[in-house]
Amino acid sequence: MIKGTFQLGGDIINVIVDKNNVMFTDANNVITTIEGLKLNRQGVIREFPDLKDDENWNKKAIERFKKHIQTYSTENSKLNYIMDELKKHGYIPLYKQRAGFRPQKFYGY
């Protein structure tokens, strides 16, 4: 298990990667999976233009994320992919923490 901590404005967001499961926590430590997130329709359409006229765009985008995250072999590479995606949207990477170890600053940021 590995956890990444990110900042967006005054909010702190944690991303937890446990094998192929990705969970998110907010400032209140409420844990949710990708299904519990509110996805931005315009952002999804920018990433997947074929979902523009699809009624089930939300479900299909989530399924594509799940399939894509499984293509990475390690939890660290999965967290790095998520970090790269979140940086595009203004999130600032703060710390990375492997289970049982001290938090470390993200390298190269």
C-alpha cells in the first residue's frame, strides 16, 4: 500500500493505492473509491471525446480508469501516474508514504 498527499488550494487530498484499488480521502478523512468522486463532464470529454454523446459517460470513464490503472505493474508507478494527472489540474504533490514508512517528499517536485 502506498499513499500520496496532494494540496489543492486550502484542501489536502490523499490518494491511497492498494494493489489495483485506488481510494481517495478528503480533509475530513472520508474515504471513497473512484465511483464516489464527482467527475467533471468536460474533463472526461476532453480525455475521451467518444463519450461526448453517451448517456453513461460517467460509468464508462470510471471503467476506463480502472482498466488503465491495472496496466501499471507496481503501486509506485500507479501513484506516479495519478500524480502526473492531478498536476495537470493544479494539485500540488506533497508527500508519498509507503505502508509503515515515514512520508517522503515527492521527488522532482
